[in-house]
Amino acid sequence: MEWGNDHVHTQYSLLDGACILERLIQKVREHKMPACAITDHGNMFGAIEFYDIAMKNGIKPIIGSEVYIAPDSRFEKSSHGIQEASFHLILLAKNETGYKNLMRLVSLGFLEGFYYRPRIDKDLLVKYKDGLICTSSCLKGEIPHLIQTNQLDQARKIIDEYKNIFGKENFYLEIQDNLIPEQERVNQELIKLAGEMKIDLVATNDVHYLEKEHSKAHEILLCVQTQTTIEDPNRMRFQTDEFYFKSKEEMKRTFGDSAPDALRNTMAICEKCNLEFDFKTVHLPDYKVPEGKTREGYLHELVSSGLEARYNTRYDNLDKSVIARAEHELNIIERFGYTSYFLIAWDFVHYAKDNSIPVGPGRGSAAGSVVSYALGITNIDPLKYDLLFERFLNPERISLPDIDIDFCYERRNEVIDYVVKKYSKENVAQIITFGTMLAKAVIRDVGRALGMAYGDVDRIAKLVPNDLNITLSQALEQEPELRNLYKADSKIAQLIDTSMILEGLTRHASTHAAGVVISEKPLVEYIPLYKVQEGSITTGYPMTSLEKIGLLKMDFLGLRTLTVISETIKIIKRTKGADLDITRIPLDDKPTFKLLGNAESAGVFQLESSGMRDLLKKLKPERFEDIIALLALFRPGPIGSGMLDDFMKRKHGQIAIRYDHKLLEPILKETYGVIVYQEQVMRITSAVAGFSLAQADNLRRAMAKKTPEVMLEMRQHFVDGCITNGIDRKTADKIFNQIEYFAGYGFNKSHSAAYTLISYRTAYLKANYPVQFMAALLTSEKDNLDKI
């Protein structure tokens, strides 16, 4: 809703998506409005993202929600003749108290009052009124409803109720102009009632789309969301095309004479709302350690005993490099308050292993941590494969660690249940995620809503190139047939034009496949909660928002391959009487490399596609490191750039391997002189320019983003560092150009190495126990006839 002279208040449920938020804030800036409010329908999905974007653009963000309020008790599940048994009501947070109360109200709407909609009631408003501003909402609000049904005395009574709940200074009667006849009458009565009852007015405008010409696209969006078509006479629709973002001038023309105070009160509301979010504090749960121990001391104990087990020697006899690396990591972990984080991860991984639930060897950058390796969170030696802790946790760009862990597909939920029991169901929840209308999907959705034939829509959707993040405007540029159809056929033009307006919007909410959040206090103190259709409770904020406000997020992923490996080992025990320890198999097994060199890799994790099998024949991997590189290089970027061909030719001696400086040889030797990994970029930067590994990681990130001003400054620092190290400027520039080029293609070696271990283990089982492996694999895929 746009607010009077200077402010805009948007009902955001149908303006979902970062792209729309960016465009909304830009529009606020264009109209020189200093503030903007957001009120999702019954939820607060966009609050954190909206706040962040608004602040970055110098716009004051006001956080609210358009809640649904039950006519009587929220526990009453009958409508009393009122459509969907709820009225609309706008609530805005003035401060942190109001924000916390708003989160509780929204959460309780889902947890206690859900009936068609997430409903609250006036008992809850009385309990959680502090710090909130209330406005009477649109035609679907309780007071406008009573006016429309000629119950003016009851309307007065309800106005008194809200005034008593919120106080006269925090309750406003809301007038709008949307060319709906009923609205005109409601406005007239509201202006009279405001004068009679000494209640302030506020002028607003419902915003459900940004431009007036988007009203048709919005109709189609409603059809998509309600699973109807544009031809359906009973479909949900708005009565006019006035629900767009209106300018200050338009609002003045409408209300400047009839209700000037209503316009001025937008400023009054803006000045009252001064909520500030804290994006710096981290809310980690306190891991309960054994009595008499500190968390830091306990973590040191676990790491020490873990290293002794990993390297099969007493701690005092460990190589000095191992001890130095462990102490370096522990120092950073403790300095930034992440001790509990690692203890929590250790605890549930330990639980899984104690209960014979297969756990993966690691994923992502966490495999670069010696502490993670010692604790058993990961299972690949980062020192052996030169994996870097700073790629995982950079002390110069500190952010919450990100430990994602694979578990047996069939038993993953046992681990989540353990975490819920340990930290309580109030403190643990799975994370909400949103399905978005991407290029192909939005064409199919809009085509259905327009009532077009499935075959015609399918043909258009299939013309969109299969690039992951391609937009429809890019598709029109890249695909001549699509462009020609767009120009020649008005129906297809309407389909694509509408799809481009709706592209990127949120289609539905669901539960994230793996994400779980764990907090130190009940989650409702930090975030709103949401109930998905299946009835389970999730967070009311998506993963990116949770990370911003400092909550602990972990991914508990279900990996079917771990189940296959576990079942294979059981079958080997049953049929051969052998106890195979998959963690101790040799990594230089000749039958395994023969199988891979012959590309007999059907069923082998990440090595079974036709493209990968073709690559295996050409590459002929001879060592574990070759497979690490293979997984890192088999991506569109390295393939398209020629890196992959260059790598293979160097490996087979068809191209001479040269290094621009002798310091590069020990870093690039394992990849035949080709920069394959992000960690190599960091190592080179450190070796030739004297950067710390943390600074080297900052350079790597800057190179990936390719910000010109930052790159110019970084280049100067790099070259200066090289000259200090005795490397001439020409060579320094050449090395910088080389790593800048490869930084865009480099892959996280920690992830590649950890996943290579799973690939190798499945290849080893297939090469050495083919019958048992295939029995387990076929059983796992018994419901997938194509794979069988």
C-alpha cells in the first residue's frame, strides 16, 4: 500500500521474490519516498530480505504483516457465515518489542488458529499488543465489513475494542481509493467515524503489482495460485486495475482535499516505527558438556583424542604440522565463539555412527578442517590433500561455518529426531523453501492459466535453452525459433510477455530437503514459524534470512549411495563371511582403476553418466588425485573453456607442462600445471605475493565477483607482494592474469576430494565385490525401472 505523501506500504504476498523487491525499492527511490513497509498476508516471509535491500538503498524499512483475525476465538473452526472465517488487519512493528510480538502472533496463527488461513484473535492481540501499530485494513477488514453490512453501531463497538487494545495513538482507520463502489461508501463512513470517535485516519493504497499494466498478469498469477484458468467465471479476481504502486501526486489528488490528515499520518506512522535488526549477533545453542569441563576444554580433548586415533599415535608424537594446524583452527573457532557449533555437529555425527547410521565423508569446504577430521565430522585428511581451513572459515571475513553432512537416505530422519529431542522441539525446526517460477516453469504455468493446449505450451517451453539460470529475455536472444514465434504469433507473444512479468516470483512454500535450524532459545523468539500443508512446522524465514540473523543452520542430507555402500557391506558379510571396513580400503587398488579406465562405471557415484564414462576412457585415471580433478573439471565452464582438454593432454604428455615461476610447480604439479581448484588460487597468491591464506581467500572471492574497482586494487597489492618476493612486475602481472582467468572456473577441492572418496568406494566395491554391490544397488533402485 502506498502511504500518502512520502511512504509506501506494500502487501507483499503476491510481490514475492528478490527481483520484485529490488524493483519495488527502486520505485520507492524514484518517487523520493524515504520509507517503505511490507505486510505479507498472514506471514512474514519477505521481512529480512526486504529490510536488507531497503537499508542498502537508503530506504527506511517498516516491518509488518496483514494478519487474519477470527470473528470470535481462533480455536473456533466455523465461519458463522463469514467468508473463510477471518478478517484482515494490518500490524506494524514500532520497535524490537513489537517485532517479537508480531512474530509470536504470526506463529500462533499457524500453530493454533489455522482454518483456511492462519488466524489470530483479540485475546492474542491483548496479550501481544506492545510495540505494535494497528490499521483497520482493506474492504476485508472487520470494520469495513461491518460498514458494508450496515452494522454501524457494531463498527463503533469494534473501533472502541481496537482503540482500547492498542491505545488511541497506535490505532488508525484506513481509507483507500481503488475505484470499487463499496470502497467509496466505506471511506465516507470511516471519515465520519474518525471525527466522531476521535480516531486518526491513514490513507493507503493496496499494492499487489508495481505497474498498472501488470494487472492482467496479476490476474493470471491468481489463476496459477488457485489452479483455475482465465476463462473460469468463478475464479478469484480483483475488481479493478487500481492495485498498483501509485505516486505521491496520485495520492494527493485523491485524498488531498477530502482527508489531508490521512496523508500526513503516514509520516506520523513512519516516525513511530524504528525497528533495527541485528545482523552481527550469533545465536548458537550452548552445548552441554560433562560436569566440571568447559566447552573449549572439552573440544580440545575431543580433537586431541581424535587426532591420535586418525594418525594412530600419541598426541605428543604427532607431526608438528598436524598439531600446529589443529591449534591454529581451534584458536579461530574459539575466538569467534563457534565452539558449540563444532560440538553440536560432533555430537549428532557421533550419535549416527554409534547407531550404525551411515555418514558421508564430508561435503563442501568443511572437509578442509583438521578439527572436523579429528572429530569424525569429515573423513578425509585435509593435510594429505592440501585442503585449506581458510576456504571453510576465513578469519578476515567471518561468517557462520557451514557444515553440511550426508547421512543414509533411509535413516536421515533418525538423526533429525535425535537433534529435536536433545535441543527440544521448540528450538529445532526444518527450514522453509520457496519454489520459484523460472523460465520453463513460468511458461507452463501461464500457459495452463491462459487455457492454451498442453502441446503448444510444451513446445514453447522446450525451446528455452537448458541453462540453469537462464531468463526468458536471454532465451529470446539465444533461440531464433522462439524469437520468430514470439514475433509472428500474438498468442505466443502474450504467453511470453506475461511469463516475463511473473518470472522469478514465488510459486509455493515447502520444506527444504535438508535444512535444519537449531537455536539457543525457542525459535519463536527469533523468527516466525509456519505450518506447511503436510502439517509439519517449519521456519517462517528461508535459509538466507536465517543466516543473516545469526541462527545455526545445518544441512542433514539424505544420500542414497551411503545406503548402497552399507547394504553391500552387509551382503559381503552374509555371503562371504568377511568384515569389510570401507574406511580402510586401499586408495591405490588396481582393479578399481582398471574398472574406471575401462569406463565400467554404471552405478558408481557421480561417474556413471555417458559424458563421464566417455571422459574416463580418455583420461584413464591412475591415482586418487586424478578422480578428484575429474569431478572438479566435469562442469560446463571448464569443458567450454578448454581446461578439461588441456588437462588431459598434459597428463598424457601431448602438451609440455610449464610453470611461469618455480614457486608454482609444487602447487600445480598434481594437476599437470592447470589451475583446477580454488585452493590452488589461494596457495599461489600466498606463495608468490605473500598474502595470508585469509587474504588469499578474499582475493579469490573478489576474482569470482569480478568487481572492477576491487580487482584493480587487488592487482596492485598482488604485484607489490610479488616484487617484494623478488618476482619481476611482468611475471607478476602474468601470474595474476592466469589466476584471474582460472578463478572463475576453479572448484572447491575440499568438496571434490570428499565426494571422490564416495565415488572411489563405490568403484572399489563394484570392482572387487560386483555381485554384492549390484544386488544392493538394484535393491536401492527397485522403484526406478529406467535405472533397473
